[in-house]
Amino acid sequence: MSLIFVGLQLRQSQAIAISNAYQARIAVGMEMNAAMAANDKALAAFNRPQTDGLDSLSREEVWAGRAMVRSLMQAYDNIHYQYERGFLTQESWERARSDMKDVFRLVFVRQYVKARLFMLRTSFGDEVGRILAEVESNTAS
């Protein structure tokens, strides 16, 4: 009987941890969206045509755009880490991966991330490299 109780407690603890992780991801997403909406320079960088790279941006736009990309990459790394640890479903990770592909369609984002792959957690960096390759093969065709 006590083993059943321990098993139920473990299941409940895992459900609470998954719920807390979900709530934290939502809070981070809301903060990032608010920060982006309030930053004209970052918006300008993200609203450039997909074919424009870093050279097409002003210094302020580059700085603001890079700050937003760093924030996005930290959020995606967190999502990937939680997925690896079993706190995130395959479906949720695939959604995040799809979002990353959309963001990586912007040339300035790809340029910035590719130059900093070595700074990422190894497993996340490997996944980012695969996503970048997919995006670049789709844009080349």
C-alpha cells in the first residue's frame, strides 16, 4: 500500500513540475513579446525582408536585433533542455522547433546564430545546426 502511495506522490510531483515549467515558459514568452513590441529598433530588424543580412541594418538595429535573438535563443535552449529532461512533450518541442525555423528564415538571425553556435549547450547547438541546415536547404531551392 505504501509503494502505491509513493508512486502516486511521484506522479503528482512530476505533474506539478511539468505545470510549473509550462507556466514559466508562458511567462518568458509574454515578457519577450512585450519587450519586442516596445523596442522599435528590434522590430525594425525583425521586419526587414528575409533576404537582408546584418549589413542592411543600422548599428542600433543590429544591437537591438541581436539582443532579441539572444533572448529567443535562451528561451529555445530552455525549451530544448526541458524536452530532453522529459518535462515537455514531443508535440511542444516540435512547435518550438517550427518557430525556430521561422525565425531562422531571417538572414540576419541566421548570420548571428551561426557565428555563435560554439557558445550553445552541445546538444542544443547540434539541434540548432540541424535546423539551420534545413532552413538553408529550403531557401536555396
